[in-house]
Amino acid sequence: MPKIDKDAAPLRTGSIYPPPWDAQMAGRTSLRLGDAGGLTQFGVNLVRLAPGAVSSLRHWHLKEDEFVWVTEGVLHLVEDEGATEMHPGDCAAFPANTPNGHRFENRSDAPAAFLVIGSRMPGEEATYSDVDLRVRITEAGPVFTRRDGSALPSTEE
Amino acid sequence: MPKIDKDAAPLRTGSIYPPPWDAQMAGRTSLRLGDAGGLTQFGVNLVRLAPGAVSSLRHWHLKEDEFVWVTEGVLHLVEDEGATEMHPGDCAAFPANTPNGHRFENRSDAPAAFLVIGSRMPGEEATYSDVDLRVRITEAGPVFTRRDGSALPSTEE
């Protein structure tokens, strides 16, 4: 049965970011619809943002195309030029290797959600626009560094 | 501006199918959102079906993953096992090389629509479940044959 049982799909909460940025991801969940349906060639997630929550740090992808379709509530798409209000049925595309970081913010007092599709490319890197941070996606998971590739300060001290 | 202007996106009508199957595609349009947004790695289309219209001949993809999210109206997803009613916010996944053909039918008396995402793989082939038909996607466009690869009867006579 190809219809996806949303109640059974994996729900991700929390953040992959290192501190202190992980704390900014409160109020965000991601329902892994593509994984639930057995897809491997691209990811499909339903991201829900509580009032005040944000989708990510503002970022752009080196190798992966990304597409977003708003499904619920009111969101602000933030990029270099500023913020654009978006409503259900609005959509946006982010071609790979376009160095204009984006994220979605829920500035309203009600929940909001969007569907996000991203291709899966070996050697993917994402660069963060507002902080000195970059991530490489490896088989072992995400590896965060400064933009110049140097190590982040230890958080163990 | 990554937000897509739907009024400016390319709208496809008609059918790529050879006769007599092309006539079955009346009442179907496809808004090419991914193309409009400059995406190349996967396709994103908003398919609208008038009452009585169908999305395609029932088919399955050899190499390409596919995902569908219903955005409007009531649709029936038809596959080998029968029909499943789907509503806005319902979704379905069709992993590559799963030989169970699918299509969406608008059996209601109001318009219906869905977002469909498909990867783009070289050498893609699709096989049609209910008729003796197969298509190879080539650089020159789609090439339709019988399932055994033989030519279709000429329609010139």
C-alpha cells in the first residue's frame, strides 16, 4: 500500500547542530514521509514549527536541489534580501550551489508546516549564512566545521 | 526570489501518449513548478484533474522514485489491489522498480489536485499495467513500444 500512514512515520525532534546553535531548534519537528514510504533517491519531510520556531539555521546547499510547499499556517521565508510571507499552497525552489541562505520562520501565534523535498547527493555540504559554520554529510553522519574547514572550539571544557 | 510565481510557471496540457490512449488525458493539466524554480535534479509538478479526469495510464517506474501529496479535492489512488480514497494532506510513495502500477482518478464532481515529485534518472522506463505499452525516456523524448520492445501499430493507415 503506497499510501503513507503518517501516524506510523518516523518523527524527528531536536537538532543535529552543535551547541550553542542546537538550542535554536526548539519547537521544530520533522516527519520522515519519504523514509516511511521506502524512498531513497530524495528526502520528503513534513516540518512543523510551533509559534516562534524556525526550520534551521539559514543555509544553502552545495550539491542538492530543494523544494518547499507550505501546507499549514503562515511562514516567513528569510533569505539575503529579507523576509517573504508564505501561505498554504505557496512554494519555493532552491537550486543547488546558489549561495543565498534560506530558512523558514513561524512568526505567527499558530502552528505552521511545510513539505520539503531534497535530493540526496554524495559529498553534500551546506554553508550557514549568519554564523561561521559549515557541514559535510558523510556516511558516518554530519561533520560540522568553521567555514574554512577548521575545527569548532571544543564544548567539553 | 526563490518563491515561485505560479501564474508564470509553465502549464502543460494534453498528453504524451500515442493514440488511442492520448484521448484519455482530457481534463488534466500539469504546472511545472520545479522547472519554474530552476530545479534539475527532480521534477515537481502540480497536477490538476477536472471531474472525471485521470492522472495517467496506470504505470510503474523502473529507475525513478515518485512521491505524491494531495492538495485539493478527493482523489482515488488506483493500483493492483484496487482503489484508495485520498484527501488533502494524504500522501503516497512509489519506490522505483516496484511493478504495481498506479494512477490517480478524480471520481468526484469537483476539481482535485496533487503535488508530484519524481527523480530524474538516465535510461528511465515506465511500464503500463492495463495496456500493452512501455516507454523509454530518451534525450529526444519519450519512445513508446509494446512491452516486448516491438513497435506499436502504425496510426498512419
